[in-house]
Amino acid sequence: MADLDVPDTEPDVDPDRTVDNRGRGCANGIVRVQRALEDLPPGSVLEIQSTDRRAKTEYPKLAAETPHELLAVVESRRRVLRKQYATYLEIHE
């Protein structure tokens, strides 16, 4: 999935689990994300909260390399100079 194809609108679903990786780099938080992906049953939605700008590229790459579906990466302002990202993945086998 190319960067331009990443949906940026919050999906109309309630996440089954949220992993809060704010303040951590994507590489440091990926273990927590992988554990959540393994624990959730198919059809579940995982939300990943992050302040790392690489979330816009790393989590779509993760989805492309796994059977999970990227629903969206939503960018918002946390403070004047700080952005926050919410990534939504639907779990597939």
C-alpha cells in the first residue's frame, strides 16, 4: 500500500484494544503491538496511539507484510508542535 493510499479518516468502529505507544518510537513499541495482534481474535480492531511520525509509514508497512487490514492512520494535533497518530488495524488470520 503506497503512502497516498493510506486512509486518514477514523473508521466507524470501536476498537477492541488500544496500545498506547505515545512517547515511544515505533521500533520500541512494535513488540507491544505484535503481542496485541497475536492475542486478538480475527475480526477485532486494534487501535495504536503514537507520537512517532514514522507511524504513517511503519504501520502501513506492517499491515502490508501481514494478513491484517489497515483501516486508517489518523493524524491530529496534540499540542502546538506535537502530532499524534491513531492507527487502526483489523485482525485477520
